[in-house]
Amino acid sequence: MSGTPEGPVHPEPAETHAAEPALTERHPARRAAELRDYRAAFRVAQLAMAVVDEDGVVIAANDSLGTLLGAEPAALREQAAADLVDLASDGRTWHAYREVLGGRRSRFRCTRRLKHADGRSLWAEVTVAPVPDSRRVLLSIADISERRELHARLRHLQMHDPVTRLPNRALFFERLSAALEVAAQDAAVAEACARHGSREFPRSHESHESYESYGYGRTGRIGLCYLDLDGFKAVNDTLGHRVGDRLLAAVATRLTECADSDGYTRNGGHLVARLGGDEFAILVEDSTGTEQLADLARSVLDALQHPFDLGGQRLSVSASIGVVERAAPGTTATALMQDADTTLYWAKADGKARWTLFDPERNAHRMTRQSLSSTLRPAVERGEFTLEYQPLVDLTDGAVRGVEALVRWNHPQFGPLPPNRFIGIAEEDGSIVELGRWVLRTACRQARQWQKDHPRERPIFVSVNVAVRQVWDSDLVADVAGILAETGLAPHLLQLELTESAVMGSNGRPLQALQALSDMGVRIAIDDFGTGYSNLAYLSRLPVSVLKLDGSFVRGFQDEEHANPADELIVEALVHLAHRLGLTVTAECVETAGQASRLRRIGCDTGQGWLYSRAVAPDRIAALIGTEPLPV
């Protein structure tokens, strides 16, 4: 019958009802067993943990927490959890902790430095989270000391020069910028105190006890000795880079000794840094005046006058030093370095082996620089520029896969000039746009010509350096598309190189341009990777195809006896990361077969350097196409 069960409904057997109390009686036993299991798991867990009541008192601690702190777990009970893991040392952490205890926050995490019972320190990541269906919270502590130490070591490697072990350019500018910022803050506080007619802080600074506690007595001035070695290139060219590196390391030691022995130091002495090549800088925070800097410059010159004994080779060098000193407020790091660079140029122009103090009047008449600037634009029209090409060689088979185009200026007055003499000027006055367009067109036309002359050979790509200003001040995408159409070169045979700092800071129009070029088929390469920001997170979202490792890493790949293991580890990690991201890696400054062999072993794709060829004229490159592979 519709709407009725298929069969008769009978009451359940009596024994079924009789079994229910037995099942109910088993529930408490099961729950007790589960609680025993939870307690056992809590006790033997590898993660250090404690259960804390709503008042912040530890009611249970596991063995791992006792081991971490060097105490018996039973001895930790009835103690304030905040005291065990230092949660009350700053107001923000203490407030967040109380919020979790009071049930007003789900959880919070912080990093604290803890003390073991034996006196040693350790870094821990502390997490506080509520226990479900309870007013208690669970405190978990993970020992991250090794991770912190690894991060510290990696930062040290990133921020220090591998040859001299001195701070590198990145760390130098970080310290310089920080010093200028502190000076600006001091000036603002001093002004605020002056307005209140007292050396006591106004109410907005009441967290400080007094002006003295903030920095009263600082000079508010910054000093800089910027130097490079006279004739260092000759050492490299005649004795090799290995001897050159030893000389740089020995010079660094003497500079550090001079800085440490200066009569007036604050915060542990002056910062000595290697900015690149044979250029060094000594940063003097809280300078007492030009007399102090002059004494420091004289001591450096005196120290470098004594010959260097480098493994039986006795070398003598001198240095030229530019000295700049000024009030820090209102000064920028860029302006200070520009003036230091100018002053160093004066010291060399005046005869080398001397120091020169910055002179604002003399700075207004930088004739050589102005002369180059004024003649740069018409020089493009007069055809004074030429391109040379340096091969990019496959490290697996020695075949030439591409070339980098390098511009030279055949100046009618100053003779052949390398790019570092005029590219900076071209970027400043905007002529880099016209010059860059000429370089791009000439390089693409040449690459297409090689392809026509060797139709049976695999075509090689050409790599062209691009300045950031070319992206901002011109329609680079349209320029590239037009030149490729004009020359007939396929987009995949063009590679554009931008510096690491330019690519890592790209956003807005530059990023859109790079993406459009990449979509067109043009390859984008990061040049000198490892010397700037080294922000690896950007690589996953930028249209980058190639990483070009800075030569400083490769120079650390000496023979096995003098190898720097840190350099190989860093390069290997970068290569593996790049490959995981679908990028290829080119190593710059490959000078020896040993370096090439080690780079090939860790998976680097291509190499560039004097081992294969210097930058040469186009006909020399033509001769390499289709010939025997270069030695790898």
C-alpha cells in the first residue's frame, strides 16, 4: 500500500536496549584512554610545549621544554610562562600575550632570545594559541638558533666582499644611509628641545630620559675617505688576478688597522669597505672635522708606502684618496659619493699618491666631465662609437651561443674610452636614449649579418645592455619592435641586459615594458646578479630569462688549494634556484679552465670571460662561428 513501509514494523529486541548502558559505560573509559594518549604524546613530543592557565601560570610542561631550558619539567610548573620565555620585555608582545590568555585573540607568534640554565643563549620562535574547549592556552617553543645563525651567515656573505672580507658596497651604503638618518633625527630632536628652551625632551619624546640618552654630544657630521690604488690594473695584467686579489686583501688589512687606530672613534670604529675593483672607502660617523679626516688619509698613505710581501713577491703600491666632510642633515648618500668620486678624480689628476679635500669651487669647474657631456650627443651623429663583442660560450660543449655587445667611444681628444667613462654621463643628461638606440640597431644588424653569412650554422644571439632611463624616457618596446623588423633579426636572438638593481626595483612602466618585450620573444637578463639587492623573491614574478652572475663569485673559484667554499655553495644554490624557476645562468669573468670546470660541474649554463675571448671586432666573431668549439 502506498505510503506504508515495505514490511511490518516491530519493536527492537529487548537485548538491544539492554546493550546501551554497556556502550555508555565504555565512553568514559575511551575518553580516559584518549587523554592518556594525549598526555603521553605531549610528554614525548619533539616540540617544546607547556600548558598555561588563564592566569599565565604553567600547569604542565613536556620533556622537550625542560631540555630546551635546561630544567626538569616538574620544576617549570607553577611558574609564570611570561618569565620563562621573556614575553614581558616589550609592551607589544606582552599585550598580545594577554589578549590570547583572555580569549580576545586567536593566537600570536614572536621570536625571543632565551637563556639556557648553563648560561648559553638560544633563539626561539614562541607560539601561543588557545586549547580548544578550554580556558587554557598552549605555549610552543621552537629552537631556531641554527636557522638564525644560517641567516646571519648568508647575510654576512651577501654583505661582505669575498676577496677582502670587508663590507661590500651594499653594506657600506646601508651604514651610510643609516648614519645620515640618525643625524637627521638628532637634528630634529635638537631643534625640538631648543624650541622648548630645555635639553629635556618635549612630551612627544617622553619615552627617553633626556637629550643625552638620545644622542647629545654627537657631531652631526659625516666624513668619507674614498680611495683607489694607483697602478693596480698593471698588477692584474702582469701578475694575474690571483696576485691582485692577495694584494687587495693585504691592503684591506692595513686600511682596517688605520681606521681602528684613529684617535677618535665611536660605535666600535670606522667602517672600511671595498666598493669594487681596487676602490675602498672609510666611513667616519660623527666626524670631528677635516683635520681628523686629513690625519686618517695621511695614515693610510703612510701605511701603503711600505712594500707588500705576497708569497715571496714584493710589491709596492700607492693610493689616491678623495676626502669629503660635511654636516649630515640635508646630505644624501648619492650626493656624498658623487663629491667623493669627484675628489678622488682630482687626487689622481694632481699626480696620484696623495689625498685631496673636496672643494666646492673646484667642483663647479669639472671641465673634463662637462666636455664629455657636451660632446656626447653629437658624437653619435659623427659616428665616433663602435661596438665590440665578447662570446658567451656553452659550458657543456664549448660552442659560442651568443655575444655581448660592448660600446666604445673613439673620442677625438681623449682617445678610446671604455663605457665606464661615459655611460654614467649619458644616463645623467639623457643622451643614453639616442646612444642606446644606436647600439641596439647596430648589434641587431650585425647579428643578422652573421646569420646570413653562416646560414648552415646555428644562429647566435646578441645581448645588449639597457639603462633604466631608456625604459622611462623612450618607448623601448616600440624601438625594439621597429629595429627587429628593420634588421630582420628574430626576437629570440636578442637579449636585453639590465642591472640587478634596475630589474629588482621595476614596477609600473618599466615592469610593463619588460613584460611586453618578453611576450614579444625577447630574452631579459639580469646583469651582475649578486651585487645589488639580491631579492630572489622578485625572480618568480619578473619576466626574466637569464641570470648573469657577477664576476666576484667566479673569482672565488680559484684552484682547489685556494678555493673559497662559500662562493661555490652560493653559486650552486643560485644555479639550482634559477633552474627551478626556468632560468639559465651565465657566469661572468671566467678566466681559467679550473673555474670553467667547477662552474660546469655545478650546472652553470654559459660562461663569458678572458678564458674564451676578450671583446673583439665583428670579424673575429665571424671567424669563431662554425669553427671548433672553444675549450671548456
